[in-house]
Amino acid sequence: MIASKRLLIVGPPGAGKGTQSAVISEVLGIPAIATGDIFRWNIANDTELGQQVKSILDAGDFVPDELTCEVVADRLLQEDARDGFLLDGFPRTVGQVEFLDGFLADHGLALDGVIQLEADIDEVVKRLRQRAIEQGRSDDTEEAIHHRQIVFAEQTEPILAIFRERGILLPVNGLGSVEDVTSRIMTALENLSDDEVTEQL
Ligand code: AMP
């Protein structure tokens, strides 16, 4: 039984976060919330937010924390996220971790687990080049692909240490078939739930 329902999935661009979060959210019955998807939806629909962030996404830079956190807070307050959620692509900076901690604490909540999808750089770049051909995402240009890897290493990798220290980081090998990776994630989540049960006894 997996009791953990407030989860994050973190990994370099191209690691397969979107694919895995769709499966996990279905299995656990929690919404997968991807900040990248929310931004892309706003760009496609030419909203005020979309106009604000379009050039930032195209360049592969980060949307400012203040704006990103506001989007996440709005989304987490919706009814379907009350009993759990899987955040994909958020938090990505130390400031965003602090915001999320504060937001959850204000609601008497805390994170249960952080799935760290590991994949080496050559593999993720290969996948992103393939996605560029298949989906034509405007931030999958060669330049933006490389820039996003650098931004991930500089700004997002440091947040992993925070979750490791809390004992909720779950490193999972992201290479292999979708099914294999999903089953590794489910095992990691089951182990986390077992630990929680043990702690409560
Ligand atoms: P993704 O689909 O997760 O790869 O995100 C696509 C783009 O959306 C990123 O390259 C950023 O420009 C922006 N973005 C998504 N999530 C965040 C975040 N948590 N903080 C800042 N920018 C973000």
C-alpha cells in the first residue's frame, strides 16, 4: 500500500518526468501538476501569463520564482489536489522549496516523498532531440536543450540535498522502458510507505 500522496518528481529535462508522472498519478489517484504544462497552456491560449513567460520558456530560462510560486499555489488550492498531488517540474530552485514548505506548513501538511529520476546527460539530450522532431516544442532547439541542462545542474541539483537530508529523496534509475522505470518508482514509494508505518509503530 502506498500511503505517500504528496510527491514531487525531479530530474533533468528529458529524463521522462512527464511520462512517468502521468502513469503514477493515474495509479495513485492524484493529479499530476506540471508547471511547464501550465505555462505552455497559457502561451497557447495567449493569456496575460502566457505573454509574460513565452520568451523565457523559449530561451530555456526559469520563470521568476514569484510568478511560478503564485501559479503553483493557485493550482494546489483546487479541490482535486486536497488529498494529494504529484508536482512535476516544481520546485526547481531553493527559493521554490522554501515557498512550498511554507505553503504546505500553513495548511498543516508536508511532503511525503521526492522521486529523483536519474539519467545521464547524453541520454537525455538524445531524447530531447527526438522529442524536437516528434513534438516540435519551441524550447527543444539545440541551444535551448543545452542551456536547460546547465540551468538544471546549477539551480535544481542543489535542492536534492535538502530532500536527501530529510530522508525523503528516492533516487530511481530513469533508463530503460517506461514500464521498468514505473515499477522502480512504485517499489521506491512502497518502501517509503513501509518506513512511515514503521516509524509510527
Ligand atoms: P518543463 O516542461 O518542466 O521542462 O518546463 C518547461 C519550461 O517552463 C522551463 O524550461 C522553464 O522555462 C519553465 N518552468 C517550468 N517549471 C518551472 C519552475 N518550477 N520554475 C521556473 N521555470 C519553470
